[in-house]
Amino acid sequence: MPKDTQMHSAPRQRPISCKLCRSRKLRCSREAPCSNCVSRGVRCELEPQASPSISTTTSESDLVERIRKLEQIVESQQLRLTSTTQNLDREQATAQESLDTITPVSQLHRSALFPESDHLDKDVAWLESIYSGFDLLQDKIPTNKIVFRSCPIQHITSAQPYLPPTAFDYSTRFEPTRCVWLPQYAEAKVLIEKYVQNIDHVHHVVHVPSLLSVLDEVYTCLNQQGLVKPGKIILLLGIFASCTHSWVQTDCEERDPLFATPTEANLQAPLWVKALEDVLDIAHRTTKVSLEGVQGIIITFFVMVNFEGFSRRSRAIYYSALLLARELGLHCLDHPANATQANTAQTEMGRRAWWYIVASDWGFAARFDGVARGVYQCHLRQMATKKPLNIDDEDIVDGMSLVERPLSRPTSISYSLQRIRLAEISRMIVDRTPLVMGQEGGFSSGPSHDVVMDIDTELQSLINDQIPHFFSMSVATLIETYNLDPLKARHIAQQGFMFKSLVYAQRCKLHFPFYSRGFTDPTYAASRDICLRSARFIIQTESNLEYSGLRYMIRYKFIGLLVRMSVFMASLVLLMDLCHNRSSPYREQQRDEITAAVKILEEARHESEIAAKFLDSLILVLKKHKVAPTTQPSEQLPTPSISVGETPALFNAAGQPYSECPTVSTSTCVLGNNEPSRIDTTMSGDAFTDGGDLSSYFSDLAQGVDASTYDWDSIFSGLNSSFI
């Protein structure tokens, strides 16, 4: 044994002898009584063993403080243990209920044959669900991560987004708590009202009659300082973001004075988007996000796309909605195992949200270039969810009948159903385009011309036979024919404009790679004609929408990024046609068309950052390739003036647009006698920074450019590919 150890080890103490044996120096047996005392008949008295003295240097106050801290730690641990036990019991009960409700088909048959193994199968399934991690999530956000407060909406921009740790926070690391400030209840109610009246019909994924109950539930929890469910908070944040972004001067005048100016409201929209991203970041890792959360993400995605286009940030939040939708089982709502839930309101709203995500996924793969091109995430063989029923929100209740209205009858979901049909054609485009062909690069990559013509047949069939007739009616006709209230009639009429613009934009996009070749190669003349007609119809539809007053009536600035992109692409098509067909007898009408197109883009650039990028990209590329108008500008033609009462009809009986000027068929360019000296190869870099005189510029550009001297594919490849 080491020497130090020997020195510090206590010696072994033997029992002490009794008093008699010690006094007479006898050998004591050290028992009570000992043998000597027994033989002599005297009382045996043993001396008590002295206890060692305990030396301490700790003061009494320090001991009291340490005991108090230990008591606090024990108390917090007991509370945490109690909460964990209660959550586990609740989660086990919930998991058992879900297992009773959603049981694989194979287990249903086995349970009927072997009832004694039914409980064992459920226990095994419950253990598997714990392994997957789903039962570890709660349904409410922990307060140590994020808190929610309310204040007047004008103060939200200056409110502190983070709270410092409190004095009772004994965390070992400094981590401030995220604080999301919500408007006061009355102000939030005004925003909900605006959303229902002006925005909801653009992406109808929420159950409108339930919005006020969601609002009441959230603010009741806030007033009682209780925990809130993240899904409903996310839904409200998405609604607040879309309302503040679309706030215009008329809202300042008609609604409660929430904002003094539209700019004040518009500046809040990015704050709401950031708040939703923060809540989603915490919620998807710590809690369960409900269907309302998926709906809120869809609404926010629409706002973000208008902010910055189909960027990585926008894609990330969209794919978050897709992931959460799958975790909720929205892709298998109509699986035979879920038959008991088929006629509930929650299931029907789940169908609407799921198919909106699916239609967007298919449309992105066919429309956008870059990483999204030619790839979609939702496959038909990997879902078991029926399409939404053609019914109004008022008909969606628990235990409802699954009988829907005919497609010829307008409902709040009519636009979404037609959007799904168009998305199916988009999926067909992707399926028939090899991925390697779509990634070759260049403006002409895509499906072959034969495939394009086959797909165009589907689009033509959709235009002629499947677009409901009520999408071409005026507001007054809708009210009279279907006995609709004025607000719903305006929504249906506006949806008709939106859907037709999307259809013809898809058709124009489909034929666009062959458009420039159609001027020199007769093989692609059909694609050139279809592309040009589609571009003209896009401009006509947008112009008629403005003249009808519906664009300002709904007061929704981002009526559709895809529509703005459609106008941008249509302006390119019209510009090329104007440059190639200088001898066309419809020359003046062509100039009016491009003037109307540029006017729409000029107005949109003040409402959307992406619309401004459209124009900036086009001007930049034209300057890069030294394409400029003549030094002598031509006379500016006035924009055709049409009053609201004189709005021309969009379709004839055959479904074709009125007032189409015929396409001039030219196998060779007719601008061969242009002199290069007439082309100005210099442009001022600041000439069009504010969008002024753009219509005059493009009109003059077509007068002084020899179309045959430019490689249009090279020019268009320089544009942002997501615009085309």
C-alpha cells in the first residue's frame, strides 16, 4: 500500500473494556455483560465510544443557499418528470387511437382470422411508430423556444423580435427566445376579412367559414397565456403576409385605419414571412404541424414567389409544405384503411391542400428552368387521395354526402379543379421529355416537335371542350344565371381570366422553342402560328381584365406571377413578329399589341420586384447584343381606349379569341433591304432604369432592326431562364 494511503487511512478501533476489567486489569470479553462481571455478580458498564468530530469550513449561510438551489433543481426535475409522464400517456393514447383508426389492410384480414393476435399487432405497430420518431413530437410549441405576444399593428415593425433570458432561466448557455408579435384581435379580424374578400379565391385551400374560429382559438390561448398550436399560428401568419403585401390605397380608405399608407403595410409583409419561417423552423423539429400549417405555407409561398421568383428560398418553403403534407398522410387520405374518415371536413380540406401542392409540383417541372425542370416529386402511383369534390365551403361538414355538383355549376373549387387538369397536361410534357434533353442547355432544349404537336392537341381539347362556360361570363350574367352573390360572381369572373391566361401561357411556352425557326423553316410554321396566337390572346386577356375593372376590384397586386411571366414571354413573341413582318398589312395593330404588352409590364414593375426584373433582364440583353432602335424615333401610337361597358368578348362559340389578326407566313425574312447604318449600337445605361418610354422604345426597335441579322436563340438564352 502506498505510504500516503497508510498515513491517511483510519486505524481499526477495537471495543473498549468495561470499567471493572480496566480497574482490576482483567481481560475483558468486551461484551455486555462481560464474563468477569457475570461471575462476580456486578453490573457491567461499558464506556460509550466517542464519535469523531466533524470539521467544516462551510458557513451556515452557504449551506442554506446550497440547500435552496438543490430544492429548486429537485422541484424542476419533478415537474419535468410529471409533464413527460403525462405527455407519454397522452401520446400512447393518441397512438393507440390512430392505430385503431388507420390499420394496414393486411392486418385487417389477419385480425379477422386471428383475433387473439390483434392486440399484439397493435403493440408492435405502436413500438414501430416510436422508432420512426412521430410520437416524440408534441402538438404545441415549447415556450422556451418561441413566445407569442400581441400589440398594435403599427408597432410591430419596431417591436423586439427576441427576448433575453429571464432570471429563472438556469440554462447553461445564453439563448434568447424568439418573440413573434401579432396584431390585436380587432386588427387581425380586419385582415381576415380582407383575405376572404380579395385573396382567397386565387389559391383556395382554406375552409373560409372556419377562419374566425381559428382566430378566436389562437387569441384565447394568448389571453390565457397558454400554449398555442403551431399550425394555426402559421396559417394566420401566412394570411397576414398576403394581406399586408396586397394592401392598397383603397384598403386604407375603406377598412379600419390599420395603416396610414399602403407602403407602411407593404413593408410589413417581409416581417410576417420571416416570422412564419422562424415558427416553421422550430415547429417542424419539436412539434406536430397540422393541416392549417400546410395551408399557411401554401399562402406564404405565393407571397414569396412574388417577392423573389422561384428562388431557392421559395422552393425550400414549398418543399416544406410537401414534406409536412406527407407526414400528415394527405397523400393517402382515401386509402381503404381510412374509409371511416372519408366524409369528414378535415379529409376534404386535406384533399384540396394536397392537390394544390401536386398541381404546383407538376406545373413547376414543365414551366420553370433550372433544378426544377423536368423533375416532379408527386407521382400518381405513390398517392391514394381523390381529387377535391366540386362543392362550396358551406357544404363541407362532418358526415357530409360525397355527392358533388356537376362541373358546369360554378363553385369555390371550380378554378382549382381546372388548374389540376392543366397540371396533368404539364405532367404529360415532363413524362414525354427525356431528362437528358431537358438539361442540355440552350433555349431550344425540350421535347421534340412531334411530341409538342401531340401535347398541343390536349391543350386544344381543354380549350374547346373542358373550360366551363361560366368562366367566360360577365359578373352580371353570373349573378343572373346562377343566383350568385356579387362577391362570389366577381371571384368566378376573375378566375376565368386567370385560368385562360395560364392555359395560353402554357401553350405559348410549349411552342416557343420552335417559334424563331418557324420564320425560316416551314416544318415549324404551325408552332410559330400557335405561339403567336397564344401570345396575342395573353395580352388581350390581360387588357380586358384591366378594362373590366376586376383587377382593381379585387385589389390583389400579385394576381399571379405566372400571368406576369406570360405577359413577358408574350411581349418577346410579339417583338419578334414585329421585327420579321415589317410589310404586314396589320402593322399598326401589331404595334398596338406590343404597346399594350409593355404597358402591362410597366405597371407591374411598381407592384412586383420580379416584374421589374423581367424588364431589366430584357433591356440588359438587348443592350448586350447591341440591339437598339433607330436614332429617329417613330410616332407614338396611343393605347386603345375601351370603357368598362365596352369590354369585348373573349371567346366565340368555338372557344377561339375574337379580333385575332392573321399570322403572316414567311419562309424568308422580309427585311433584307435594311441598312446596318440605321441601327444605333449604343444605348445609355440609365435610359430605362425607371421604365419610362419603354413602349416607344420597343415600337421603335422593331422599325430599325433587321431580324435576319440576329441570332434570336442566343439572345433569349441570355435572359433569366425562369422568366421564359
